[in-house]
Amino acid sequence: MEYQATSEKFTTFKITKDEKIIGELHYKNWFKFNAEIEILNSKYQVEPKGFWGTTVEVIDGKNVILKFAMNWDGNVLLKTYFEDTEKDYIFKHQGFFKESFLLTDQKGSELMMMKPNFKWNSLNYEYQMMTSEILETFDEKNILLLISLHCANYYMSMMMGM
């Protein structure tokens, strides 16, 4: 399946499929990793933790449902805690001139590929997201789409030294 992630006003991103909104990612302000994810009528808080803020948690009310951190090799390691089941994912950057991001499971199965497109008029990235049939079966698919968007923005800002 194909999804589009577009940005508005530097702090809001929307993921759509066939022009229908799947969810939104709202940053509290530019250059910060604090954010809010909104899917249908549910809201999740995205908060950096620790002294350097290198680990980021996604919180549903009081429960941590997902954590991620950038590894020494530039990959972002994600750990989910949906319905008391722990799963690991890897979000990685590929290429330089034809760059993309890839979300894989622990076994290396590709779940999603994202292609960034820099929009000079808004000075922001937009993304084309293609999901695998496997990811489409996940109950947590929408939150994984939005957190992958956050990871891509996180990666881009880290590489630009922000």
C-alpha cells in the first residue's frame, strides 16, 4: 500500500492514503523531539528521556507503548509493547543520492520503505511510504507509520546537526 506524509507549518505532518487522513504528528515546536501523535480519537505523547534525550518514548496515557533510540551505526532501534507483547524493529537509512528509509522486523523482513522529498518552497521534507502486506496486517500499523515518520525527521535533524 502507498501512503503520503506531508507537512504543514513546519510542526505538523499528516499521513494520508487515497486523500484520507490516517493520522497526524504534531511537534510542540521546531527542533524539538517532543510531539503528539493523533490517530482517529487517540492521542499519544512522544517524549525524549534521559540526560541527552537519546531515548524517545511513546506514551499512551501512563503506559509506554514504544521506545526508540539511535544506535552507534545510525540505525534507530524500536521496541514496542503492544498488548503485553514486546517486539523489536529496525529503522534504517539507505543510500545518499537516492536515499530512503527502511523499517524491518527483527528477522530483517522489510515492512515499509519511505522516500523523502525535500520541498524547497516549505523547507521541509515530505515522504512517500510504501508498506508490505505483512505490515498491513498489524493492528499497530498506524502508530508504526507515524513513529517511522518521526524517526525519519529525527534522523534528518541529527544528520543536519540540529
